[in-house]
Amino acid sequence: MRKLLFLLLSTLLFSCQPSSRQDHTSIMGFQLDTVQASDVNPVCEVKYIPLELTDNSLIGSIDKILYRNKHFYIFDKSANMGILIFSENGKFIKALYRVGEGPGEYIAPIDFDVDDAGNLYIADNARQKIIKYNGNDFEQYEEIDIGCYFMEFAVIDEEHIVLSEIYNQGSIKDKLAVYSQKDRKVYPLLKSALTEIDEQRIPRGSSHYLYRSGNKVYFYQRFTPEVYIIHGESIDMAANLLSDKYFKEEELKALEGDSRSFMVDMKHIKDINAFYETSNGYFCSLSTFPLPQFFWISKTDGNICNLNLIEEDKLLGKLTINGVADNYLICSSNYSEETVNTALKIDGLSENTKQMFGNWSEDSNPILILFQLSHQ
């Protein structure tokens, strides 16, 4: 594994650890192993947003959530293989379903994004294309021939689309590349740090490694401490989250094809499965077994805090963070009787919120949970 930039910090005296770099344009460096858990109640405000159910808005599963242009965009790959759009209050607006083999249709949608103008982009890996749909009229579309297989993408600006995990003959050719709509070519941005490892034979600890926070897009390179911020034609390292708990290359080699041993391993960080920015700081989630770990990096004082979200009843037991909406982090919950019982025991719920949970049923759509942290 290539050498990493170690920005080691002074010994902790409190539950939060100051960064050695205060300038937000510099690399944020932290030694995670020395950050003690905070004893402060981490969640200070929560909004519960039920997603309206209509004949055209039934959600099978939520594979990805984006909040852009004051709307929630829900990617459902299981039931409808499309994008459902809801207002800030959860009211259904419209949906994009275009499964097929004709013009403007997709066969195997793997990812989606939304630009500043509200245009939708869906990646069809079967045909190595990204289809851009006009946000005001889905009948107007443009097919973009990428010419390669990839796992995820994000629209950076009018000219550039970043691609992650580009495949060639069954192996990862580049970790990151950028497609120039001007040149109609793909240019490499980042090679894999683990050249001897076949990552396809090791389970993914996260469904996404590109993380959008408004107009900013971050990328985590698996099995390393490195988080990058993506610009048009370049990337910069944004954070170096150091730990002795990352897998060594020889350990990963031994785990190729041994999914069970990887999944039940309790000693290592399997992935960083969330890295989102708000106006006040950065939220990071680590995939560890049996429970994840959560960190908050403050922009105000440069401190990093280890958050205890595990016992936070307001999150209804949901510990997968799906995105960010302004200064709120987003997760979602499907109906279950146990979840309703947990919700109705939360102190301080308004009567309207209690009624909402009381009317929730197995026939309902999921509920979005938006929350702010007291550390913000």
C-alpha cells in the first residue's frame, strides 16, 4: 500500500480532538483510534417526513436519496427501477420510469444524479450510457455514450461527469475517472491503492462511495484512510482518517472469496460508508462489526467527536445515513410494528407526529428521518 500522509495529533484530553489543520482548504488529518466517545446527546432536532403514497409513488426499496433543488429524489431499483420525486414535505410530485430497450430507455440502471437545473441522469450499465432527462419534460432526453463500465457517477458541472470504479475485463482499471462531455472521452483521475487485490471478491461495506453534499462531491477509496473532494478535471484529498484498524494488503488478499470471514470480522474498519458536509462540519460513518461508528468534524473549532447514535431512539434504530439536506442528515425507515412502538415512546412528540406514526402501516411508503446534531 502506498505511503499515506500521516498528520498525527496531540494526545486527547477531552472527548473531542482538535485537527492539526484548521483551514478548510487543507487536508483534515485525524487519528480515529484516540477519539473517545462523546457523552453529549448527539441528536438535537428531528423531522419525520412520510413519503406520500399514490398509484404512481409506491416505493419498493430506497437505494439512494438525494436532496437537491428543495426536492427529495428517491432511487428505487427493486420495484419500479426509476426515480421518484417528492417535495420537502414528502408530497409526491412525479416519477421517471423508462425501463426498456428503446431510445431514452434503460435496461439496468445502477445509479442516478441530479444537476442544479433539476435534470435527472440515470446510468445504464448494460449499454455503457448515461441518459440525461430534462427536469421539466422527461420526454426530452440526451443519451451520453460513456464507453465503459462503472459502478457510480456524479455530475460535477456542465462539462464533467465523474465515474467511480471503472471496470475493464472484470477488474478495476481506475478508481476514479472523469468523462468530458466536450471531448467525449474518459480521463483517469485516481488509480487503486491496492493493485494486488481483487476488490470484486471482497464484499462491499457500503452501497456508495461517492457522497454528494449539495454541489460538492466526495469520494472514499476503499480500505484506505483517504477521502477526496472532486473538482471538474481534478481531485484533492479532503480528509486523511487514520487508524490502525484498516486491513493490511496481505489480510485483504487472504479474504478474497471468503465473504463470511470478512463480514464477521470485528477488528477492522471495512469501509467508510458516509462522508457528508453541512455548513457547520463533516459527518463520517465507519462500517465496523457488529455496530458502525460515527464521527463529526467541526468547521468552527476543528474538533472531531465520536458520536453515540446507537442508542438514539429518535432515529428509530436506523443507522445508515443516506445523505444530507441543508444542515440535516438523512436516513429512512420502513414500517414495522416494532418501529411504530419505538416511535410512540419518544418523549416530546407533537400530537400530529404521534398521529402520523399511528396511521403508518405496512402498506405505507417509508418515512424520511432528518436530524441535526448537537455538535453542530
